[in-house]
Amino acid sequence: MLPLSLLNTAQGHPMLVELKNGETFNGHLVNCDNWMNLTLREVIQTSPEGNRFWRLPECYIRGNTIKYLRVPDEIIEMVKEDAFRQRQASSGGSRGRGARGNTGRGREGNARGRSGGGGRGGKF
């Protein structure tokens, strides 16, 4: 499971973000980009000591300051299901062909299969 696919699935859901300096942000994920920069809405910010709190309508968090992310378990399950469906879709629909694609039927495939030269070599 890739972190960006997890974050893309988590959009609109609540999450906790802990920064390297100890501050925490609890809010709903609005957006994320390829550098894990996040935009959160309806945020409660907590000081590193845990004794001060702020309510923010929206905040932007740079990805390189993030230490820890906590997302609901149902988001993780959704990402696992999506990955499973994508694997099923990519492996299906290639009936009659092996996992390597061309099975050696045809002039080029036969020459490559018999000679054993180049690539992985050997017969298919």
C-alpha cells in the first residue's frame, strides 16, 4: 500500500497529523499532493506539551514536517480493496497468454525461445 493512495482515499475523512516538533492537528483531509502537503478543515491544533488547543477553520501542513499520520481503519480497508480490484483487473482479460505476454508463437518468439540468447534466456 502506497502512502499517497492512502491519502487520496482518505480525502474528506478525519485524520490526526503529528508534526516533528510535537504539535498535533485533528481535522478532515481536504487535499494532498505528491509531496504529502496536506490541507485540513475543521482543525483542532494541540501544542507539543498538550496543554493548549486552538480551533482553526483550515490549515496547510508541509509534507516534510510530518512525523506521523493516523487515519481511520475503514480507510485502510478501502485502499486494500481497491488494490485487490486493480490486481484482479490487470491480471484478467489475457486468456491464452502466459504471464510473460507472448508465448513464443510466431517467428520472433520461436527464435528467441530456441536460442536462449539475450534477456532471461531459456525456453518458455
